[in-house]
Amino acid sequence: TPLATQNDFIMALREAKRLTQKISQELGLEVFPYSVFYVFFEQYLEMDYYAAVTFTVAAVSILIVSYFFLGSLWAAGLTMLVVMSVVVDMMGCMYLFGIQFNAVSLTNLAMAIGIALEFCVHIARAFTVADGTKTFRAQVALARMGTPVFNGIALTKLIGVLVLSLSQTEIFQIYYFRMYFILVVLSTLHAFVLLPVLLMLVGPPRLAYKL
């Protein structure tokens, strides 16, 4: 199978690197493995590490930036949780649709974090400045920001993504049209369904001041 072949190449590359490292130490020379196939498969050796670093840095950045604009660490934490859940769900959809986890898809996931934040932060901000109970404040946040977020963010991005569906190139079809279409759908659902529910259940108190 293609997956088995890919895993075989990765294992062979790892063994080749171990062997050349040992030879380099014994001979005192710089020895490295080379193959036409290694140029492509070498990215998978450190993919887990770079994914962990990317998502960790992104999560911390979201927390800091959201706190700066929302004025509430509580609201910033909920926003970060929803945004990162979009990424997790995207990875699940990638598995279902057979989209490989590689350098291109990792780059798209990193960009997706910033795009998903755009969907959520406006609703979270409206919640923090609204009066009343948590349920009422969530309703107010959706009433005030639901239409601007849906029309100004979701629809505009969806129209741009749909243009990519006309591409005849497989890489654009798989890694751009499919992934960004999934991103827009998931971000909309998380911003309009998951985030308001979390705000109603464990939302932060109203800000005593407005930034």
C-alpha cells in the first residue's frame, strides 16, 4: 500500500542516518545519506516535533493576544480552547478524507489557527461587555456579532475557497480547497455552536471596564 511504502522509506532513511552518523564518528568525516526519494521523505522524520512546537507556540500566542484584546484571561482561555479544538477536528477530517499529514498540511493547519481565531474572538468580546446572566449575554453576543461574523468572515472566505474547487491540480484540490473548506465549516460551527455553549456554562464575568 502507499502508506506501507511511505513508512518503509521513512524507516530506511532513519537507518541510513544512524549508519552514516556512526561512520562519521569512526572516520572523522562528514558522511550523509542521499537518495532522490530521501529529499521528499526526510520531512516526516521531524514532523511530530515541528507540529508540537507549532501548536504550542500558536496556543500561547492566542492566549496572550486574546487577553490583550479581550481584557479577560478567562475569556482568552476559552477562545484558545475553541480555536485549538478546530485544529484537532481538522486533523480528524484529514484522516477521514485521506489527506496526508506533511509539510503542506502542517502549514495549512498553522494558518488555520489564525483564521479560526478571527471567527471566535469577536463573539467572545461581545460576551465580555454584555450585561445580564451568562445565557442572556451569550444571546446578546450572537445577536450583535453573529451576522457580521457570518457575512463578513464566513461567507467571504467560503466564496474564495470555492474558487479553488475549479482547479485541475491535485495539490490545490486536496491541500487547499478541501482543507480550507473544512476550516471554514468547522470554524463557523465552533464559533456559533461550541463557543456560545461554553460561554453560557463557564463564561467569564462581565468586564467592569471596556478596553
